[in-house]
Amino acid sequence: QVQLVESGGGLVQAGDSLRLSCVASGRSFNVFPVGWFRQAPEKEREFVAAIKWNGGATAYGDSVKGRFTVSRDNSKSTVYLQMNSLKPEDTAVYFCASSAFNTKLLTAQADYNYWGRGTQVTVSS
């Protein structure tokens, strides 16, 4: 079992930056990929970014490419999402997720087994 806790969300203005953190506890978190997803009100949850266990491979959703960067520090069991040039359309609850079995780089929600409760990001115009 893995427990994930997100933090770092808040209210910012368009153009600002935020860094989200996802801290894990429990079983072997460091050997599995981690993904970030977000869900805006009345919208489907969408893929934001993912990182392989060693940070050697990453993937991004089209809407955040070039603005967001995912990284991880396995010594701290923490994955980060650096969000720059934020836009009002980035407003959502952001979730991190971890796989229980698959070590590949994963971008689909169905591939993730453990989820945090999310952190709210609100970007004002």
C-alpha cells in the first residue's frame, strides 16, 4: 500500500508559478512511475505529466508542454510538478498517482493504482 499526499496548491495570478509536491509513504514507491492529473469543475480528469521511477523519462499533456516540469527525489520519496506561466485554464484540483505493478512510463489513469486526495490550484486572470 502507498499513501500519497499532495501539497503546494494555492491561489495565484496568471503568469505566476507554483510547485506542487507529492510525498509518498508505504511500500516501494521509488521503483514505480508517478503521474500528475488534474480535474477542473464539470470536466473529466486529464493527464498532466508522468515520470519514470529514475526520472529518466517523462511525459506531458499537450496543454502543459513547455510550461510544466515533473521531477522526483527518491531519497525523499517526493515527486514535484513545477508549473510556470500559469493560465486561468490551469485551474483544477491536481492529483498525483502511483502505479503498484507497472514500471513503464504511464499516462493513462487506469494504469495507476494509488491516488492522493488532491490539491487545489486556482489561477486568476
